[in-house]
Amino acid sequence: MEKEKALQMYYEMVLIRRVEERGAELYQAGKIGGFMHLYIGQEAVSTGLIAAREPRDRVITAYRDHGVALNCGISANEVMAELLGKVTGTSKGKGGSMHMADTEKNMWGGHAIVGGHLPIASGLALGDQYAGNDNVTICMFGDGATNIGYFHEALNLSKTWGLRVLWVCENNQYGMGTAVERASAVDEIRQKAEGYGMKNAQVDGMDVAKVYAAAQEAMQFVRENAQPYLLEVNTYRFRGHSMGDPERYRKQEEVKKWQENDPIGIFRAQLLRESLATEAELDALDARAESETQKSVEFAEASPEPGMDELFKDIYAA
């Protein structure tokens, strides 16, 4: 991995962590309403995946979408403003936490309905097929989404029609408060692709370098063969399912064990070990991420709320 690429990935992971932490503070202070699902612990997943894509490739995800938005190039200012429901947010303050999107950056949205965006991903890929290009659609979803109809319909169509979709299951071990082994007939989610004759793989989602390499390989396969691919990324959320989660379904010892495998710490150690960065360079990136996050909070709090006339705008897309 080139140094510039590696440092950018490290910076994005730290920025996601800082934005998420400040978002949690603002939520607890009553400045963010509705539901909010934090990505803390899973930063290596979207960072590795999106670092492997080309700008023309599409990204669509579920409701744990703040990190994905940042990786796609949506600014911290826009993300924070959207969280606070301000007009300067990426969805003009109307979407909130679960609906970050910017089609100009090929980020086709966070989606609140579990699995509801998977058929949309097939549709995006079908549109590219009609257009005669080899763009790849990256569709991210949680392990819980693999137990519902949308998942099977979307995977079946993508294989039947030869659609260029990289299906990415972010297996963070729990669907809300239910452990994977209690809800799924198979512990390895990737095995579900076998029923559709679909190529699949599994990767350690706490190691961004491994995710990046696996994503590169998978996307090359999808692009060159005009076939879908299922990549299961094993990861772990350090916080609850959402901000209101009392977390009675897992023990703190389990959480602490995973936290020892922190994705940012793993990558930092790797960069130092391979002489791709110095302590001073990484400390400077940490400081830069902290500064950008603080500025985003100031920007969001100073931004106006949407006016009443916004209720009747953006209802339909022309």
C-alpha cells in the first residue's frame, strides 16, 4: 500500500471515530433527535471497502451510515449538520442520522428499513448494465438483513441477470440484540451465497488492510466477470445497536475483549511497523481529525433549521 493511500485511510478512520463520539455527546445533550446508530468499532469496514472503489462505483448502505458518508467524501460539516437536522446537512436536515446521501459522490444513501435497500442495489446495477458500463455497486448491510426476503430476492436477481454487485455483509455479531448463531441457520453468512452459485469470501473486518485487499480482489472479479460476489466482513460494534440500547444481551467482558482488537490501533501499529508513518505524522492526523470534528460541530450548531416551506420540497425527484 502506498504511503499517501495508507495515511488517508488512517485519517478517515480517526475522523469517523471522532465524529461518532461527538455525535453521541450531542445526542445525549438532546441536540440530535430520532434514532442514531454508531459505527464505532466498524471503521475499518467502510474505509477499506471504499478505498478500493473507483469514483464511478456506487455505494449504498443501511442505517449505520455516518462513516460510509465520510468515506465517500461527504464533509464532516454536512454529516454533523444532518445529524442536528440543519438545512446545511447533506439531506437538508430532513433525513437525519439514517439517511445520509449524495448521488454526485455516488453515495446512494443510508436506508432505515432493514434490507430494503438490497433490491435498490440490484436496480442500480441493472441500470449500469443497460448503460453498457462496468461500474460496480457496493451494497453494505448487517447480518440481520440476511434472514429476510429482500436479501434472497436481491441476490437471486443479481446472479440470474449477471449484475455487477459486491454484496458486503457487515457481520457485527448481533442483529439488534440477537446473536448471529441464534437467528441464522449458518454461522458463516458467506455460505448463504452458495445457494445462488455465487462466489464468496470472508475477511477480518478489524484489519483495514485486509478489508482493502479483499475488496480489491472482489471488485476486480465483479467488474471483469459481470457477476455478483458476497463478501462477509467480520467486525464488532463497540457501542449499542442504537443510542437507546441498554445492552443487556452481551457481557462487558465480551465488549472489552473486542475493544482490545481496536481497528484504529491495529492499523496504527501496522503503519509504524512497516515504516509507512512516524508517530509524529500519525499524531498530526489525530489532531487534524479532532480539529475538523470540532469545526463541524460549530458549523452545525450555527446553521439554520429548515423552514416550514421545506415540508413541500423534494417530495418527488424530477
